[in-house]
Amino acid sequence: MTFMPEPHIRFALAADDTALGRLDRETWSPLHAVKPPDEPPYEPFFNERFGPRDHLVAETGGRIVGYIRLGFPTPLASNAHVRQIQGLAVADAARGSGVGRALLRAVLDEARRQGARRITLRVLGHNTPARKLYESEGFVVEGVQPEEFYLGGAYVDDVMMGRSL
């Protein structure tokens, strides 16, 4: 691992669409993906469901090296106090340098700022690095859907994690 300066975390901008789409494709892995890699022509990264304000990005040296997506688990008013992490990606060159942790801590702060009381996420059971990161930041396993996905010739659990804010 090479030394990487502490990332600058900010909200995404519409102009980040191409860079974020590229990062998403470059970081695709069966460790976390439940669908095949995207093929050209590529859809825009931002869409009607998730726009720039739903993403925090990490920059080092003026280059985007990661993002985290924050959304609502459901559209129900009775569930509006909960936020859900719905995507996290870190460039291979930035892995192990604290970018994922910085994004996770920033999104927890943003969820609190929005008035959320809880935050949840889903992670594949075999994604040990992500699960360890989430656990180290206070997330606990709240449920498991055994063999929810069939990926690469194996059945994989879908693990629900959450924590209070």
C-alpha cells in the first residue's frame, strides 16, 4: 500500500457523473455485486432515483477515489427516520488507506444531520472486509437471508446490518 493523504469528503456534483460511473465499473467485484458487470453503452451514474445529493465522494489529489450512497430504505412516512447505505465503492489504489472508513463516518454524520435515528445496510455474507469495517463502526447483524443470491456458482447470504445514530 502506498501512502495516500487523508481524503477530502464532499457531496457529489452533476459533473462527477462520468468519473463515478467509471469508478463503479472499475471496482465491480463478485465480492459485492449481485448483477453482472455493466456493458456499453453505459447508463448515466445519476438517475431519477439517485442524484448527486445522495452521494458523498472522497477525493485525493483532485481525483475521486470513492463514494457512498445514502438513501431511504422505503418511501413510507413511517420509515422516514431511517437511512440506508445503498452503495460504497473505493478505488483499488485507495483500499486500505482509510477512504472507506472516512466515507462511512461522513455518511453517519450526514444521516444524523438529516434527522435520522437509525441507519441500515445490506452486505453479502462472503464480503468479510466490508463486514469488518461496518462492525468496527458500530453496525451489528440484524438479520440474515440465507442463500439469497446465487453468484459465481455458489449460494450467498444477504446480511442486514444496522445501528442507532
